[in-house]
Amino acid sequence: MGVDLRQVVAGVLTLTMFVMLIHMIKRDHFDAVQDKLPGTEDVSFDNANFETTHVRKNIGIWKGDADELKPCWVKPSEDNMEQSEGFVTFSLTNGPEYHISQIADAVLVARSLGATLVIPEIRGSQPGDKRNFEDIYDVDVFTKSMEGVIRVVKDLPAHISTHKIAAVKVPNRVTEDYIAKHVEPIYRSKGNVRLATYFPSINMRKSGEKGDADSLACLAMYGSLELQQEMHDLVDSMVQRLRTLSRKSDGQFIAVDLRVEMLDKKGCQGSDSGKEKSCFNAQEVAMFLRKIGFDKDTTIYVTQSRWDGSLDSLKDLFPKTYTKEAIIPADRKKKFLDSEDSELEKVIDFYISSESDVFVPAISGLFYANVAGKRIGSGKTNILVPANIPDSSATASSFLSHYVSKKNHFAYSCYC
């Protein structure tokens, strides 16, 4: 019996279409499983007023990393230090963006006084919240980094009462002159001091002439603090999760520092006295990102601790928007998210923001400044500062952080 060629062709076409249909169903099912995490339900883009031809036309939005810089600070010589018998104690408070600055000030004070630095405890935002340094940071790395610079001990000697130690406040980025005038007399009189760093302003710009104090600050800020292994592994797993969710953008993702509770604070209320706007809400961030070329498949990590309804406007334009509760491994959630201590959550935010391909500081302040410093050292200089853009599109490079575009961040004193 003869074979009808038309039947053969029709059969092949039918089989091909059937295979394609199966592939599409599998792909759509995988996308749905991957994308439907808490706070990222399906949304409609019918009302989004953006031309699809604009998407991806700005080839600079996923600008690659710059070359990683090398540390170029010089350890101060131990020969130039007069050793005394007293101790300097202090606490780390308010989150890792403060820890970096507090460590630098304490190390400079201890060096200037010739005192021994006591490993700090870490205090949370609530009274009674306290944890050990090694709960977050690698104590061996810190101790080794200070060898030949200052003496470091884990605890005060038993014969020294903490209640009799003189408390001294020092401004962030304290100078040697300030220490000599305001701290040293108290130290010589009392024998020991307990430091509390205050922040009269956020100043992370480069200083003038580079001296020993700057090299010491560089070492303390960028060469002494590393996460302990469990924290490091957790942050790494969350970063990898975000990269997996970003398969349509080659594993690249954005971290946005946007905390709803901060938007209600005085410093975020409008742009009075002609000052530039310093805080942006979710809707403003969403519009900014779309207008500079990011499309709806872009993955965004937001530092807001739990999903808040005000983030819906960001999710409407970028369905792949996640808070930490959506991407943290299930077996780590109770320890790191369900406790009343927010310190560990701040650590997660800080280090994910330091590792993302693009960082968008929706809130100006120390978090932005110190994340920028860590990113500069590792070559991750794609830091885009939001703005209200009147036109329908703009170039991402126009909104590059001044810390990078002008190279005026203190980190540029530390790396070369």
C-alpha cells in the first residue's frame, strides 16, 4: 500500500507542535514555581505606561564590575607606639554600617593612647539585646589584623570593674588632635576608658593628606571585619538564590535599601531649604528603575524586613521583588528572622547589598555610605542614586553615585 506524503508531513507537524506545547507548559510551570514567593504574586502590566521598545535599550544598566582594587594602606609600625597599661572598651551598636565606623574609631583611640583594646560586645536596638562579637564576626581575623598595631584581648582582667571605667564620647572619624585634647587626659587620670561613638554628620569623603591615621582607619574598616562562617554561608546562599531567580538577566540582581519605617523619620520628610531629596519611596524607586531601562523581569532585593503594602507599587512593575523572608533558607528562618533581635537581619541586608550587581540607596545615610565603601574595594561600583525623572527615559550613568563618579569616597584612600 502506498504512503500518502501529505499524511506524513501532517503527522510530523502535529508531533512537532505537540513537543513545543509540552516545552512551553513545562517552562511556564517552572517560572510560576520560581516566581511565586511571598510578596510577589502575579500582576498585570496592562496599565504600565512604558514602551516595550525602551526595555534593554540602555546597555549600560548592567554595567560590569570595575577591576577589583588592591589595599594600599600601610600598617603603622609598632616601634612608634608607646605602650601603656590601660584598656579601651566599647560596644558595637545599631547595625553593621555603624560597626565599621565604630571599629575604626576605637582602633585609632587605642593606638593613640597605647592602650589595649577589648573585643567589643554587640548590642541591639532594644534594651537587653546583647550578643558576642564572634556571633557575627570572625574574631581570629580581627585579632590577626591588629597584630603589630595594637594589643587586643577578649575580656577585661577580672580585677578591673566595668563600673569604674570612665565613659567618653568621640565623634565618628575622630582625629588624633581630638583624642589628645579630649580623651587622653581622662585616660591618664582614670587608667581605662569606655568609648561611645556619635555621628554628628555622615562624612565618608576622602581627607586631604594621607597619614598614619588614615592607614589605620583603612585597616580597621576594610581589613579587620569578616563574617563568621555561619553568617557568611547564610548570606552566600541568599545571594545565590537571588542569582538563580535572575536567570533572565544572566544572574544579575539589584539590591534596594528601602526601609518603610525610615521614610517616616524627620530626615526623609521632603526636600526643604532647597536641599536635594534624600529618600525615595517604593513607587518613586519603581518609576526610576523603569525609566533608566530595567525591565519587568529584573530581580530586586529590598532591605525592608517584612513585606509592607507600600511595596506593592514596586512589585507591580517588578514582580520579582523579594524581602529576606522570601529567600532565606527555611531551616535558618527561625534563628535569623523570627527572633526579636534585628541585628542579624541588618547584617544580612548590609552584606547582600554589598554583593549585588547594582545597589540603589533609596535612603541617604550611613548604610549607603559604608555599603558604597565595601563595593568600591571589590570593584562593584554600579551604585545608582534615585531621582525623580520627568522624561520617559534616561541614561543610568547619569545617576551614578558621586562616591564613584567623583571618586571622593574615603575608600579611594585605601585602595589603588
